[in-house]
Amino acid sequence: MTNYEIMFIVKSTLDDATLNNVVKEVQKLISNNKGKVIEFKDMGRKKLAYPINKEVSGFYYLMNVEASHEVIQEFDRKLRINENIIRHLILKKESE
């Protein structure tokens, strides 16, 4: 298993219930596929540096996960097709 750091931005126009469902769904993508969410951090609502698909702000989240490469590939694919995720970034952490 490899450690990854994942940041994703969710649309700020969503209501609270939908926002919570999207965040739980993203976490389940890792945990349901034999991955492990080590740390999850809600960074709050922030203004975007430039508009993305007419969105000017979004809710930022940061996750540290432990998962295989195949799990991360599937996670990346599903986040790309999720309409409520504005952007996401996956970084592989160096082993210490």
C-alpha cells in the first residue's frame, strides 16, 4: 500500500445535505476498495483563484489515504465524472 494526499473542491452552490453526501461518497470510494483514510480535513469554503465552470468559490477538503495504485486509478476516474467535484489533485507521498 502507498500513501497519497488528495485534495478536492466541491461546488459551493450545493445544499448542506447534498454536500455531506458528496463528501461521504468520496471517502467511501477509498474505504470500500480496501483503502484506508488516515486523515480527513475540512478546510472550509474558499474563493477560487479563477472561475471554474461559472463557480467562483468551493469547499476544500484534504485527505491522507493509504491505498493501492488500482484503487487510486478508480478513485480518480470516479471523481472526474462526478459533477459536484470542481477539481481534484492526487499526490503520491514519498516514503520516509
